[in-house]
Amino acid sequence: MIEGIEKAIDIVLSDLDSVTLHFLESCVSCGICAPFCPYTVAGPIYEPADKAEEMRYIYRKKMTIAGKVLGPLVGAKYPKDEKDLDRMVNMAYRCVNCRYCYQTCAFGIYSGKLVIMLRRILDKVGRTPSTLKYLQSVELSDSVLINDKVREKWEGILEEARKAIGKDLPLDKEGAEIVYLPWLVEAMLTPEVIVSTIKILDMVGANWTMPSEPLGFEPPMGVIVGDRESERKVFRRINSYMSKVGGKKALISHGGTPYMEMRFEMPFVMNERPPYEVVHVTEYLADLYEKGRIRIKKEENGKVTWHDPCKLARGSGVIEQPRILVKASTTNYEDLPRGTGMYSHCCGGGTGIALITCDGRKLIEEFTGEKIKPAEWEEKFCPPLEEDYKKAIKQKIDEISEINANIVVTGCSTCIYNINKGATLYDRDFQAVHIVQYLLDKIEVV
């Protein structure tokens, strides 16, 4: 028996509720979800039902009479050795938690939720990739600006924004209506998005503020690694800051994990509803546009499309607002052909996947100036993941190429990184940009 595994299983399964119980007990392995998972292309073993089955093995062994008596005969077992842990890690980290399995399941089963439970167990027995553990430690630090190199890069972004608007930034201002919350992952992947958002807020005359330091790396990292208490600590930090400055809206430009988790999961994790509204920048701008407070110049340009980030669209329902804005800006818009909105295909790198590839680790080391030492088991884990990640990206790259798009507008820094990486890998002539960067020179204040 793996050391600590029973205790880990007890902790994770103690949180069972009726909805998760349905996910665990109702799958009939029909395979309807399989074509929609971005990692099925890496092999049939990575179909959503098969990944979730790893958690069901454990559940049946722990919680069912048949499992306790008959064990493997009824698909009930605990991991018994390193080989089992290797398989579980491979399964847990071939899931981007894009929720497409949930969207397409005839029985309403969310396999991704079971994979997150699997990550929680793996975390408690020391099988979380070292890059994610490092980033979790960064997020739990007193300041995410962990050293002089990172602080210098953050201050450089703020200085660029000051020059762009020609005045000091209203940092940590109390009583502002809008609190813009940029994260350290944006400073690493898309610093221009932070500057562009600040320029737009100044341009439209918003009463706004922002933290002088980011409140998290990509909060909450706890949900990505499977650490519930870490998740709560980061949410407490954000809530404490929002309470201090008294903002009515938390404005977010990164439409990945932070937006969906703050808007929908934070009230349950904290057992309280925050006294402020969580708004993505596309929602904010679409509201200004529909109220006639801004105009958007329409241009004749190359073909433009919108990529729906999974957590923004399928996870949060922000689908029409970005299209209103992008369609107002161009005479040559076309939706992606294989699915949009709730049925959009994932870019392949969410929920930490892009960050734990070999290239992802190097990117983080270059940004922070600190070396991340992989565990011994990661030496055989990382290279195959890198190859599978590239296969997952290619599906999105091929979809964009089908309509010969020149510009891919989106609202998530992780999606921008993945799509542009894929365009480079597969020699395609298009670029992904954030919607605030794309609209910056097209917005006119009325």
C-alpha cells in the first residue's frame, strides 16, 4: 500500500455530496464525451470516462459493500505501487477541466470534477508536478513578487501603464467602484493586456483602482493542484483586499480559472456570498457599448474570429458579449467552424497543463529567475506530456486554419499563449490577441 494513501482517500471522500455521488455512480461508459475531450487525440485511454474511472476505483473500494468484498472483480481498488501512481498522474494531468464532457454527457456527469478529486489524492501523497507546487508556494507567499527580478518586471508593467495614461495609477484607492485584479500569470504571459486594460479604464473615465501587487499567481492555484485549504487562503486574501478598498466590482481580464472560480466557486468554498460583483472585461465593455457610452470603429481587415475560453464560455456563460464587441469592429468576422460558445473546443493547455510541460517550466524559470527541481518521477512524465499537449493544441490550430483567420481574439491569457505557441509549432499565419488589446485603438468614448 502507498504510504499515506488511505488518509488521503479518507480526506477527499469526506467531502462527498449528492451531486458528486451522481458523477461517481451513474456513468455507463457510453463514450459520447470522448470525441470532445482535447486529450482523446493522445490516445483512447485518455477518454473522460476512463480518466474519471481512476477515482471510481477508489470510491468503490472505500464506499461500497461490493467493492469491499469483491475488490477488482467489480472495479474496486486502491493504488498499490509506483506503477499505479504513474498511471494516475498521467490520467489526472491529461485533463484541462474544460467541462465539455459535462456539456455532452447524456446523464449530466462531470468527469473533470472527479479528475480534480484524483489530483487532491495525488497531492497528498506527493505526486503533484513540481512546477505547480512551486507556483502554489508563490501564491501563498506574503507577496507573489517573490524576488527582485519578478518585482522589477511587475514595476516595469506599471511604469509602462503610467506612461500610457500620462499620470499616476490609482493604486489601492479606497471607495473606487471598479477594482481591476490582474494576476501574476498575466504579467508573465500577456503583460500588454494589463497595460491595455488600464488604458481603457482611464479612457472611459472609470472610477477604478487596482492592487499595487497582484493578489495571486493564477488564483486559486489550490484548485489546480487539488489543495482545498490553499484555495481558501487565497480567496480570503482577495476578499480581504476587496473589503479594504470597498469596490463594487472585481474586474478581471484573465478569463480562465480565476474568473470562473471567483464568480461561481468562491461563495461555496468560503460559505459566504461576496458583497461585490465579479465581471470579465468583455462584460464590462459590452455593457458600456450597449448603453451608448462607447463606440467601436468598424474596420476592413483580415478575417477575424473569436475563440471561446472554456471557463469563460462553457463554465460561465460569457458568450454573446465578446461577439457583440468583435463584430462591431470588423467587416470580416467568422465564427470558428467546429463549435462555439458552450460547444467551443478547448485550446489544450488549461488547468495547469501548459505550465507543467517542459517548455512551461522553462518559461516560469526565465520569468522568476529561480530553478524548479523536478521530482525523479517527473523525468519520465514530462516528455510524453509535452507531445500529448502538442497534439491537443493542433486540433484548435487546425480549426482556426479551416476559415483562414488572420486574427484570433479571445479573453484568456492562457488561451493566447497556447494558440500562439501552436501557430508557431505548426507554421500557421495567424495571431491570438486579447480583446482589450484588439479593441484599444478602436474604442471611441461618446
